[in-house]
Amino acid sequence: MKVADRWTDQLNEEDLAFLKRFLLSGGTLKELAGIYGISYPTVRLRLDRLIQKVEMLDEQTEASEFERALRVFYADGRLDDRTFSQLLTVYRKEQT
């Protein structure tokens, strides 16, 4: 595995900062909520989205850079279900 192929390389700076603060807080969401000054459910949602993003990146190690980026946008909530599905379908058709 090349260094550039690490899953952490696919995370943006905001994700990495959140992950670092999560680790430094000992994985305590309540403490993390206090650090960010937001509610526990909001922190939980952010963590769930980050988990989903990492899972998608992990599942798609053989995917193209475009497909991985598309999946990251989806996991970040920047694409809705329908748009993500349509873009992925069109892209895959173009690749065949």
C-alpha cells in the first residue's frame, strides 16, 4: 500500500480535526460536545457521518478516484440519495 492510499488521506481537514479531538477527549462524546459548544446529538450525528465516510472509503479501495470522491460527498451530506445514485450510474455506464 502506498502512503497516498491510506484512508486518512481521503478525509478533509475538518474530519481530521474532529477525529483528533475525539481521540484526545478519550472518545467521550459528552466532552467533545462541550469542546465544540454543541449538543450531544449533533456530535453523535457528526461522528456517525464520519464513520459512514470511513466505511465507504474502506469498501471502495479498488474504486476510481472519482467514485471515491463521489462517495465522500455523499457521506458528507453534500449529495442527496437520488443525485448520488444517478451520478454513480452514469459514471459506471461511461466506464464500460
